[in-house]
Amino acid sequence: MKKRKKKELKTETLITDESYAIHKSKGNGTVRRQVWCDNKGIVTRYSLTYVNHAHFSRDNGRVLGYDNAHGYHHRHYMGEVESVTFNNFYEIEERFQSEFEVIHEKITKK
């Protein structure tokens, strides 16, 4: 009789779900960060978004976003979606933060 290998279940856990409201006097909007990891601590899913309905009304107000939904890594910017090269989550997170800072600075100068 052959021994069956136990099938390893792929589980993931939401480890971060943070949302920061930006006061209207500081440009308005919300920044949200969601990150899921597997049982080994590897990021399996992520969603980084900057939503500002006062600045952009389409795409549910998403001005900027990075995620890996729908089976690929991509960037949302003002209604446009493009694939992005993924080396690791931390590079994506840094890229999002840098782009957000530039966009937010332009918005607050208006």
C-alpha cells in the first residue's frame, strides 16, 4: 500500500489592513495598505491605493494603486492600468510611496 503525501494547504493571512484619511486641508483622500502573507511569511497578495474622489472621480476615486489581483502585478493611475515588473513586494511598496508623495504634493499646491 502506497503512502499518500499530505497535501499542503495554501493558506494566507491578512497581516496589514491600514487606512489613513488625509484631511481636506492637506489635499483630501485616503491611503490604504493591505498585505496578505502565506504561512512562511511570504507576501502572496497586496493592494496599495490612494483614493481621492475630489481629484479623480472615475475608478472609484483611485488616483494611484498597485496590486496583484487578477493573476498579475499591475499599477492603476487615473483610470489607466499597466503591468509592472515584480521583483519583490518591498520594491513595489517603495515605488507606490514615492509616486504618492509626488502626486500628493501636486494636489496640495493647487
